[in-house]
Amino acid sequence: MSQADVTKLQSLNHLNGPLADRVYRAVKTAIMHLDFPPGASIRKTSICERLGLSRSPVSEALAKLSTEGLVDIMPQSGTRVARLSMAAIREDAFLREALEVAAASHAAKARSEETVARLSRNLEMQKLMIADGAQDDFMETDMAFHETIMETTGVTRLPSTVNALSQHVNRARRLLLPEPGGLKNSLEEHNKIYDAIRQQDASEAESAMRRHVRRLLQRLEPLETARPDLFSTEEAR
């Protein structure tokens, strides 16, 4: 079993909040970005030494990540980054689809010029990031595109809820970044969603968003066979 490379942890200096929460966010970022790969062993002492902390905030942070299914804490055996689960990915995609399709429909019906302008600017940024090969920045801008659509509903908890539901999907999606043409395909799908919203075509906005979410799942499913070392055979948690 490989060891998680703690040198890849971001500094806590620019993070706010209680110490355990800052450790939680730093370790979670490393997990979500695959800097701590699925199945890697996490040594608390290494994190403590790297960040100059006692064991208490590190233990608290890892316990919180365990409740989210991102780490496995095994008594007497240590802690490791949870392997990816295709069952969990399918579950998350199902729930995400229901919420995002409804949001796309609402955005088309209630669309404003401000929303259209924000989405248009976002798409231009996506184009620039693809041209620059800025894959991580593309993912952040991609998420902002979806959040803009969700914000039109006025349901304040919706973006955070969908983000929580997308953790398994987003972690696995990092494995797709080197895929030739993958980001361009995502941009094309985003453009179709945007066009439907701009034209106030709620039915097409629903269809375009549904195709987009399902297409991502279709691209993720072969990874279980291609990278079995990163996946668990256990059921979704």
C-alpha cells in the first residue's frame, strides 16, 4: 500500500476557521485532487509533522472525512484514503441528475439577462482554459457554471447539496482529465444547456442537462475496469 505524500498538503495559513476544520479542508483538497490517491495509507504522525500540529486536530479532521466516505479508519490497522466506488458514483449521479435537471428547467423559465451574461462569460473562460491546458481551473469554472444555474432557483442550500452529492463523481472525474477531447466535449454540452436557457426552452434545458450528467457517468464507468487498483468492490455507503 502506498503512502500519501504529505508534502502535497496545502498550507493552513490562508485558511480560516478552527484548526481541525482547516486540517479537514487541506486533507480533503488533497484527496479530491488525487494528490492523496485512492487506497493510499495516511499516517497521522506525518501530517502532524508536516503541518506542525498535535494529533488532536488531525484525528478530528480524519474522523469527519470518514463520515463523508473519503477515508477509511481501520482500528489497529491505520487510516487510508477510501477507494472509489462505482456504486457510490452511480448513486450520486442519480441524485445529482434529479436536482440539476429541475434547476435547468427553472433557469430557462425564469432566466434573466444577468444570468445569461454570467453563463456566457463563464463559457468564454472555459474556452480559454481549454486552450491553455488549465485542467484544474476548468473544473472549477465548470462547477461555477452549474452553480450559476442552481442559484436561479433561489434555493440557497441547493449548490452545497449538489456539491456534497458530487464528491465521489468529482474525485473520479480527475482521472478523465488527460482524456483527449474530454474538456471540449464538456464545453459543447455546456453550450447546449446555455442555448436552451437563453432561448427560455425549459424542455430542452432539461434534456440537455440530463444528457450532460448521464454522459459523464458513461465516461466514468469504464474506469472501474481500466483502473481496478483505485476502485472498491463494496456497495455504496
